[in-house]
Amino acid sequence: MEGDLNKLRIDRSGQSGNRSSGWTVRILAAVAVLTTAAGGTWLLGGRPATATEVEVRRVIAANLATSGGDVSLNATGYIVAAHRIEVAAKVVGKISWIGVEKGDHVNEGQVIVRLEDDEYRAQLDQARGNLVNLQAKLDQLLHGSRPEEIAQALANLNVTRTDEENARLSLERIRNLASSGVVSKQNLDDSVSRYDQAVAKTAALEKAYDLSRIGPRKEEIDAARGQVIQAQGQVDLAQTNLNNTIIRAPISGTILERNVERGEFLTTGFVGDRGAKGYVVSLADLNDLEVELDISQSDFAKLHPQQKGIVTTDAYPDRKYDGYIKEVSPEANRQKATVQVKVRIEKPDSYLRPEMNASVAFLREDQPATPVGAANESGPVIVVPPSAVRNNTVFLLLGGHAVARKVKAGASGPQGVRIEMGLAGGEDIIVDPPANLRDGDKVRQKEPAKKG
């Protein structure tokens, strides 16, 4: 290297006017040689000539003003409707009209499907006719005989009594004549027979007259009344079946699935994908949502009923929702070694959908926390890996360069270091930056390792 420098030395025997320019050329040449000798890896100012490869992670804000404490456990699962209803029919029939589409909001009692009802109307008419017939018979028994019927029974009895008296007088004459030998024994026997018939007929008509005055027996009335009640039940059943051809929304909510089309046959039993359908729509109240989680048995002891948590979704990571553990399964899943936990979302909005991926950050309530609704002067609090913070400074990846950012670091926890000031969330932070990394250096994000 020294030989190279000697070759670049300018002869001082020249004119004094060229002295300053000669020194300039000599200095620049020396710098160039030194740079080449160092391998060309450093530029003026000590900056790397090529971009340094770094690991980058997106910063997510967790506002402790609404979270209420430190995170004790993070878990992922799916958003589900707390009460999903598959609206089915109570009667079989062909669909004549359907008035909803997937995603429609319906109110409780709103008509959503109509079935053809001709047969059910005919059954109702038949049941009503039978009821009218039986009710008339009951009324007849309850009212008893009409006065005209009683008078007719008495008239028939009087005629029979007269016939009986005539038969008695005729029998006495025949009996006297028979004792004198005027008439034969046969004539006497015939007269006795006619008298006995008249007496029997009179007795029968007397009973009929008494019954017409007394009225029907209590047992007959009770039997007729039972038939009327049975007929009324048949009418009510037919009316209910007719009403059930109109299917209404049992609750106010959103149509999640429409399972039928006009002209399809609907049944009341379970069926497969083909043929008759077993239900018409799936319905749920989207203001009543939960996150369904499978918690590992090794982490289950960190949770307890009513424990609070912050819910986020992959689709909208910047939107956060308060929640709490509403339900813990009474039994574990042996195959998965998990316990199912359901977290109720307190104030869901239109951004949430059933079956969305969701994460829940469960809060450790034994740590001091900012009261709910209190102001946080330092803004959202960020939790970052400890290796990303160095002397209250972090490096961000911005436009292909490392940008130094002063932050206020707080307490450390199992999730990382809490950043109370300096970050707002959404930044790309450099994890474990190189020791010689400086503000403004060129950097590029490390490619994720390929699997397999």
C-alpha cells in the first residue's frame, strides 16, 4: 500500500501555483486507496454500502384505558352467534312464497315463508262441519223434549188408555157369554189376548210420556258433550296446521343462510341434502356474539369465569372489543387436551361476522390498571419484544431505511416491554437490531424461512 502512495506523490519542483491542487489530488487518491483496501464495504460517514437484513414485526396497540390490566394469556378462536336458530316448519308442504335473502334483517313475527294451504283449509272445513253436527245433538239433549212432543205423547197415551178400556169391557162380555156356553173358548182367549196387548201398550206409552217430561239421561248428555270437545280439538288442530303454513321469524336478527327455494317441498323431519328440506333459514341476533376458544389444559388455570379480555379479529386488527368469559365447558376434550371457553363480546358492531378468526387477550386482574374510561395522556400503550428496545430507542423500517425513534419504556411482562410513549401502533419495528445499526442505514426485511 505504501508503494502505491509513493507512486501518487507529486514532484514539488514544479511551480508554486500548482502546489494546492497537487495536495488535493494526493488526498483524494489516498482516500480512494484506503476505501478499496477496506473491501469497499463502508462509505463516507461509516454507512453500509448494502442494505442490512433485519427481522421486522408490526406493532399492535392495546389501549389499557379499555383493557383494564396486563395480559395473562392470548388465545385464538372463532366468532360464533350465541344463539343460532334454524327456523323449521311444523307442517309439511310445498313452498309457495319466500320473502327473505341471506343477510336480510328481520323482526320478530315477520313472515318469511308461506306454504301451499289448500289441503289444510279443506281439513279445517271438514272439522268445523263435524263440530256443528255434534254440537246440535248436544243442544237437543240439553233442551229436552219440546212441549208439542210432550202433548203428542200424552195424546197417544190417552188413545191407548181408551183402547185398553174397550178391550176390558169386551173381555167381560165374552167371559159372561162363555160361562153360559154362548161363545166358544177360542173367542174368550182372543179377547183376553187383545186386552193384555192394550194394557202393555198403555204401560209403554206411559213410560214414553214420563221420559218426554223428564228429558234425556245425564250420561247421554255427558257422552254428547265429550264428542263435542273432541270435535273442537280437531278444529283447533286443523286451524293450527293452517296457521303453521305461514312461517314467521321467532326473533329479531339477521338471516345467515337461506336453505329453500320457491316450489321445493318442506318436511318436518331430518333429511339429507337432496329431496325435501328440513328447515328454511338460519337466523341469529348479531348483537349477541361470542368467541369460541379451545384453551390448552396447561393454560386453563390462568382463566376463571367472568374474566375480562380484549377481542380482536384478523380482518380488523385495529378494532378492539371488550369481552368476558361467559361459559366454561364442564368437561375437557380428551383428544385435543383442551377445554372450550366462550367469551361474550359486550358491544359488537357491524364489522364482526360469525365464523371470523378472533384473538382474545385475557387480562391479569391482579395487576394495577388504568380505570375503564380514564384518560391516558401518553396515548395507546404498545407491548414490544424486549430485544427491540435499546437505551429507550427503537428502530422502525421506513422506506427501506432504519429510523431511530425515542420511546418511553415502562414495565416488562411476559408479553414484552410496555411502551408508554413514542409509538401509536401500526409501525414496522425492527426486532433485535444489529449493534452497529444507525439512524438512516439501509435495511431490508428478512425473508421468512421456507418450510420443508
